[in-house]
Amino acid sequence: MTRIASFHLVRERPWRAPLAMARLGTDRLRLRRVDGLVFWRLLGTGRGDDTGPSADARRTALFAVWDDEADLDRFLVESPIARRWARGDEDWHVRLRGVGGHGTWRGVDPLAGLEPGSSDGPVAIITRADVRRRSWRAFRSAGRPVNDELHRAEGLLAVVGIGEAPVGRLGTFSLWRSMADARRFATAMPEHRAVVARTRREDWYGEELFARFEPYGSSGSWSGRDPLASRLAP
């Protein structure tokens, strides 16, 4: 078996927003019983494409690692969670192969054992960190200029802020036209470079992860479109 990963973004209808937040808790019980699901995190999301500390009560996300692709296929057809997603206001799904990275997520390396992917086309990137309580104010103040810089970056296709309870477990999921575009943002944008240096110097994070993926299959819509529709082979 060769492991793959997936990312799912789901937006509920307005009147179901309270239920969406409640299911961040209740769906955990169902996911623990899903065959072939070896790692997963249920996530809240920020408003729109804002990567700063904000919350969209109607939109949630799931990052998952599967023993093989058949397990993901079965989940999307048979799981009551996936069937509910399809009845929502909007849902988007992407399949991911590993392209490298470093760090852990709640003590687990989610890249371990993933099917290797290619970095020749579009790339998906997850960044996340557990921000130390003493660093929370500094993190918040530094986030706005980096968010503004990110949205001016050449090659950014889409981005969403992600987070977990309790406060301070934050990250991003982003799609880029190419690995070169993603690297250019990481190394050439001055606000981003300054914040990365400051996080190291002041030890802001208790845990962090930087993970790169090849997105090789997507479906559904994200803010009214599939940002990968014209970039992946049918």
C-alpha cells in the first residue's frame, strides 16, 4: 500500500453554521472508525482568503492521510460525513502526493510513507504551528503585513487560513502555480523573511510543520471555482 493525503474544504449553508462548528467535535468520533485513515485533523478556517486570526463559522476543513487511494474513494462514497459535505453550500477536495518538508503535527510526521510526487507542476503547501502563549501577541501583530504580502505574491492560486482548538494552533493551506513561485515568496518577500527570522530568534513556536505536496486530482469548488481546474491533467 502507498499512502496518499487529501485536503477537503466544506462550506455549509448559513442556517447550518452552528452545526458546522459542533461537528468539529462530533465528527472526531466517526473519523476514528474510518478504515484506512491513518492521520487526520479537523480544522476551522479563517474568513475568505485571510490568513490572520479570524474565523468563518460556516466553513471547515479536513486534512487526512490514507493507507491508499481506495480508502479515500470509499470514504467519499460511503461515509455519512462526505455525504453531508455534498449537501452543503460548497465543497472542494484535492488528492496529494508528498514533495517534502519538515516538522510534525501533534507529534506526528504526516509526510512519512506518502507516495512521492512531482514538483514540476502546481504545488500545495501546508504551514502550521503551535504558537507559545507568551508569543501570541507578537504573532498576531506580525501576521497582517505577511498576509498582505502573500496576496501580492506572483503565482498564488488560492489560500485559506486553518486552525485548531485551543487558540494558537494556526496555519495555512495554499496552492501555487509552481514550486518556483512558492520559493520566491518564501525567500524574497521582506516581511515574510523578517517574520521567519524573528520566529527563530524569539522561539515563538512549540511545534511547527512545513509540508509540500503535488496536487494531482481535484473536484468541487472553492469560493465559486476549482483553482486547479485548468492546471491538472484530466
